Amino acid sequence: MTDRSDPANPADDPSSIPPDALAELLRSGDRATVLDVRNRDEFERWHLEGEGIDVVQIPHMKFVQAEATGDVTDLVADLAEPIVAVCGRGEASGHAVGLLRDAGVEARNLAGGMDAWADLYTARELEVDAPATVLQYDRPSSGCLAYLVVSGGEAAVIDPLRAFADRYEADAADRDATIEYAVDTHVHADHVSGVRDLVSRADAEAIVPDGARDRGLAFDATTVANGDEIRIGDVTLTAVATPGHTTESVSLRLEGGDAPLLFTGDTLFLEGVGRPDLELGTEDAAAAARRLYETLQHRILEHPGETTIAPCHYSDAAEPRADGTYTGRLETLRDQLAALSMDEKVFVEHATSDLPPRPANDERIVAVNLGLEEIDEETAFELELGPNNCAVAD
């Protein structure tokens, strides 16, 4: 992974805030203002969002002009403090913060800017009822989640991101394990998959859902269908066919203990369900939504209530657990999510109405993930910037 952060901003600099501290601020729900000094088109393409924060775009040129006229505070007179200023790499926003702090405004600069924010990737260990260690990886800039399952000296990565393939390999090695499998639960439309990178880096076996071939899969991979098993040390991942978000989607159930852990990909989230229109388009979204309804009722909700749901994404509406992880008990989600108790007709209407914008560059990302197009690291990084937009909010 290329380090795009700016090392000139020390973590103890009171005028700057490192990306990990910003992530904690956003997760806390505390009030703050994010001041984005990039141009409008850059801001519209992708910007910070979060519960409890106000996001305001004021281009850096206005601060340059205000520095000359001496009325910097007028630019932020209506903004609540504290203010976190951001730009692409932290330079223009650093200049703005310097002016604001000199004027007595409580402001800090995001160290390394939005590039450093996109590079932030944290790992937290899940509590599992199985002889395995499971790490959940969290990319706060997009809400993407991935998983490393380690048992008996072997490891599998579920829904890996290409930008962080080195992290999975290093974390497995730290646990005296080698990555045997790199698994995608479906053909992702919001981020560039790391499956093929792990094949080349770690000599892992690529595993994708069986239906990926029907979508044009163009690289060698083992495919799994409903009921197929992947053995990792002392535990087993069992594929559960869960079509709806895409035709080939599978979930993966971790076996080996009394309470299952179910990796649901983009089928079920903590705050909603997968949107049904990305693969087939709006014309066939209703049919896909009916498949998703059947999946939820007869493939997901048939699991025991104590099953832990581990999704592939989260949004600002999702509440993390006390340990910072994004998981939930199925019985809790059944009570919290109205979509899980709707009848089919109401569900289809719910799942196909008021959908968010499609993920940025989704068609090209799908082509890359199928192996139909080759791109370099920098292009991959640029393609997947922005929110995942793969969910239907409850």
C-alpha cells in the first residue's frame, strides 16, 4: 500500500488531528464542524460525513483572500467549534487552520488530509465461540469491513481490499499463520477486491461464489455454492447462498462453536439490507428484491438468535459495539430492523424506493473485480474513494 499521508504533522501537534483520532471523534457522536477547503467538485465527489458533525465547504482561496483583508473570522462566524479542517493532503487546510488559530478560533487540521483518511485501516478482534481468532478490519473513510480468520496455523481473508493486501499478510504472520484462502462473498461494486493480490502475494487460493462465472469471471478461482465448506485449521466456513443484493452472493458461517458467526457480505447490515439494483439495474430491481426477501426469511433468519452477524459494510447510522466492532446478534437485528418483519410486498417497495446514488465508478470496479480490466494501484485507489452506498437503510 502506498503511504499518502503527510509525515510532517506529529501526533502531538495541538493544531493537527491524526486520522485515527478523527475516526474516534466521528464515532463518539460529539458535535464538531468539518471545514472542507477543497474546490466544490472535489467536495461533491467525496467528503467526510458522520453523526453529530456539520460539514461545510469553503474553498481555500477565500482564506487566502481573507488573510489579506484581515477578516478570517468572518468566514467561520456561523460555524460551531471545534473545527476540523480538511483538504487533499493537509497543506491548504493547514494554512487555513493557522489563520483561524491565530484569530482565536478552536481549529485543528486533519494530518495528511483526505489521502491519509483514505489510508486509515484499523483491526479489532471479535469475540467468537470457536477455536479461532477473527479480526475485523475497518476502513472508516468508506465503511468497508473485511475479516481475517486464523486457526491452527492457517488463515482466510474474507472480502479483502486490494489497498491493504499487505496488512492481511502481516497480521496472519504475526499470528504464526499463512493465508490459505482469499474469499469474496460477491462481486463488489464499491471497492477493488484484494483476492487476486493475495493469490500473488501469499500464494492463497482464490474463492468466489459459483455464480461469479455467469457474470463473466475472467481469472482462475475455486467457486463455492450453498453448503460447500472451507476448512481453516480447526474451524470450517460453510457457504450459505444468499442471492438478492447480487445473483451470486453468499454468506459464510463460521462453524466450530455453539454460537455461529455469519459473515453476511452485503446481504444484511446492522442498519439495513443490501440494495437490489446494482447488478441488474432498476428495471429488474423488484425481482432481485423478492429474491433478497426469500434469502432473509429462509436463509438468514433461520439461524439461531444468538448468531453474530458480521457484515461487509456499515454507514453512519450503524452503532458500533463497546469494543468498537461492527457486529450484532441476529435476535437483536430482528427486533431493530423493520425490513426483517415486513411482508414481501412491503419489503419490495421498501428495498426499491429512495435508493442512494450508485457507488462511484461501480461498473468499472465490477469489471476490475471480475478480472476483465487491469488497473494500477493509484487508479484503484482513486476509483474506490467515497461512500459504499450498497445498503437500503431501515
